[in-house]
Amino acid sequence: MKIVNFSNKTAQFSNISAVASNLACLAEKIGMDEVQKHFDEIAPSYDYWKRKNWYYYDAVKKIYKSSIPAGSRVLEIGCGTGEILAELRPSLGIGVDVSGEMIKRAQEKYANFKNLTFFQSTAADFRTEEKFDYIILADVIEHLDDVRMSVRNIAKLASDSTKVIVSMANPLWEPILDLAEKLKLKMPEGPHERISIKELIEICRDSGLSLRQMSYHLPFPKYIPVFSNIFNAVMEKIPFLNRLGVITVFIFKK
């Protein structure tokens, strides 16, 4: 399966349009060129890092699977190599990523998944007339150069019934995550800027998306047999202490 070019629409997705062929100019316009370059460079090792930190990434997948029924229509912004989108078993799954190298690998991995299609584009400029039950952003929001512009576009892609689910690292964990990266214990983050919880909620509200639910997960993100699962299950149920979870999840809706 080849990378889909927005200028050559397939019959199934003939209503999708974007200017991916001019991505370089687009990236320069909104300052995403360094982000694209970073993820192009780490694309060959992207799945390696996910396997290395499987306990964390499994938790992320479980969070989305617990909120999204199989057979839903799902748009993923910042899909990487497509693993989360495929795990959700959508009836229609569209993955968007700024990195062409990530998109190539997603296409190769899921070439036989006729329900999945992947496009190279930015969050701010992706266009489609498809309707979605869910729009998801997993560990992506901090990599968007213009969060406000991107969220505004995502709100346009959402219908009144669409749920927008955003997960990001808890800002409290930033020093620990920085140290882990320096010790080569986690995937290189690349250009990013952590956004505060308050800022994200305000930006979404200004774009017409209201916060419906918020939760914290995985206060202990490394796997130790028996201990990790029990500790995390208990801590996530304790008020205030559960806010120490490394994963913060938001569910927005119009």
C-alpha cells in the first residue's frame, strides 16, 4: 500500500482534501519543520522505544480502548506508526502525522487493514468531510507549534456527537522525564513545550470544546511484577494522590 497523496484521492476517501504535497511550505508557515525532522529521524527506532517502555504504552492503549468501542469511526492526530489506531479496531480509522517517515511505516505495518488510511499533514491543516465518533491525540499536544490553531481545526472536524480525547504527560513529571531521556531510558522527545492543564482546557473552551471528563493514570510507569499493577490500581483510586499519575487524560465535547 502506498502513501496516500491528498492530490490523488482514493475512491473510498474521495471527500478528503489537504495540501500535503506542499507540506514543506506548510510546515515553515506554522513552525513544524523541526518537529517533522525529529520524527522523521526517529521513525526507524520508534517501535523499538515503544517495546522498551511497553508498560507505559500498553497503559495508553488500554485507556483509549476502555473509552472507544470497537467499530467506531476514529481520527487520530499524531498517529506515529499507527499502533494505537489499529488496536482500537475502528470501522473507519484515519491516522494523520506530520512525519512522512512515520506514515510510510504505518502504511507498511497495516497494509492489509482496509479500514485504516494514513495521511501526512499537520493538525492545523488536515481537512476531511468524514464524520468521526472520536478524535484522539496521544502524547501529541506538546509537539504542536500552534496549539490554538490546531485545536481550532480539530473542533471543526468534530461533530456535536464527537468526543475528543487528549492524553499527555502530567506536567509534574517533566523533570523526571527529562532525566529519563538523558539516561536514554525513554524515547527522545524532540521539540516540545509542555502545556499546563489550565491552558489546555482554556484553549479547547475557546474553540468550542467543553471538558467533560479528566483523569490521571499510571503513577508508577515502570513494570515490576505484581507490584506495579497493584500499586497503580490502588493509587488511581485515592483522591489527590491519583494526581501523581504520569498520564493525564481529557475528554472534550462540543
